[in-house]
Amino acid sequence: MTWDLGQMPDQTGRTILVTGVTSGLGTHTARELARGGARVILAARNPQKLAVTKAALLDELPDAALEDLIVDVSSLDSVRSAAEEATRFGALDALVHNAGVMATPERRTSDGLDLQMATNHFGPFLMTGLLLPQLVASGDGRVVSVSSAMHRFAGKAPLWDPRERRGRHSRWVVYAQSKLANLLFTHEFDRRARAKSLQVKALAAHPGYAATHLLSYGQTMKGSGGLTSIFDAAMKAGAQSAEMGALPTLMATTADLPGGTYCGPSRMQQMRGLPQVVGSNRLSRDTESQRRFWDLSEQATGITYP
């Protein structure tokens, strides 16, 4: 059964933190949650872009309850600082890990982690652990990770030292592994939360083939320019809109669904259309890989979950 915005429950009284809100899926996710009545914490790494985004949302939705939080999820230090600042928001009903990068050139962060793995998994993993008390405090917390259909092309789970360089770098393989990581995390987090009787569940979503700036940024590492415009135009020519791409995330964040649910487009092999509950590959559901990757993630980020 497909889902649309008409089915989104009233969000009044909920506090939801969304990362990567300054473009594409993140902007549309934040807009619809705010339109639905939620208090939305807009999280992004660029203060200027965040201010522009917040002003634009308030121009459209003058009564929206919006807060802002500066965080670069690729930096573990930035995540720690942001999590400390986020205590002022009190209980969190949902944490939406939308920020991400796609197929960037090989690059290591200051923590010695691959940029894609740091941004798409390790930063969000640390952030979730640090904000867990606030998610539990809501009494019905929810963690939503934005994955990708590309997880199917990972080949293998990244169960090695993430600070170790392994052979020839393939930007697309690393991207696929980072999106597989989102699903391994979702399933293992949800299982552990249930075992501990924590009132928090984890879900995941993917946008299908949606027109965002991810591809152009990954190829050029720039937010604008001639080549960036060419990549963006190519995406728009064949992809569904970012508004449609955000619907699976909104479904996972607001619909009455059990933990471990994965939401994605319903048509053209999950590439476009209204969202529904979808499946993921066998590797993402392998409990041993989930457990081992969780242990590795705790070691890499220096956090131990309850």
C-alpha cells in the first residue's frame, strides 16, 4: 500500500531533528514536517546556507517552529559539540539522518575516516548514541536513516578497520557500502533497543532516483559552477523530483510502522513513485554482519551504546 502526504498524522507537539536541510531532500523533509506542526531542528554544516534555508521556510510558513543547529556530520568532534548543544532542545521524537555525500573522490577526514563513510555512517552513528537519552525521553523516539537502492551494489559489508586503506579506491563501491551501512545500523539498533526495552525504534528510507545535488557535488565537490549545472540538469531530465524523493523519509518518520521498516518508491524497481514498505538485499539483513559492523562502529567513534 502506498503512502502520501495526505496520510501524514498531525505532527503538533513533536520535536524532530533533520540533518542536511539546506538542499534537496532535507529541505523538503523539514518543510513538510514543519507544515504538519512539528518543531523542527534544522541541522547543517554551513551557517550561511542554514540561515537562508530557515528564512525561506519561515517566508513560506510564518508560524513554523524552527530551531537551528550547526554540525558537520563528517567530523566526530563537530558531532560531539553539536550533540552537547542539542541538549537545550529537550526530548526528541525523531532524529532524521538525511545529510550525506555521494561518490566523492577519495578523501580522508581529520579522524582518518573515508569521507563518504564518515558522513553517511560514522558521524550519524555517533550522533544517535549521544542523543539517545533525548530520544528515549520522548517515550516514543524514532531514528530514520536515509539509505539508497545502491546498497545492493556494495558487494560485501565493510567489516574492516575503517582507517585502513584497502586496495584501489572506487568511489561508487564506497558509496554503496556506506548505504549498506545505514541498513546494517538500522536493523542492529532496532534489535538492541528492543532487547533493552528502550522506547526508541529505527527505520530507514531511500528516495529512489531523485533530482538532488548529491551527484553533482560528488563529482565536482562544488555547490555551483558550469559542470555542476550540467550534472544537475542531467539529473532533472530523468529523475523524479526532490519533493517526491523526500516522501519515503517522511513516511518512515511519521507513519505508524514497526522498527526495522524500510520505505522506498513503489514503481520502476523502486526508482520513482509514491512510497511504500520495500525490501533490501540479503546482506543488509545478515545478523552476523550487523553485529560485527556495530562493534566496529563503536570502536571507530569511541562511543558505547547502553
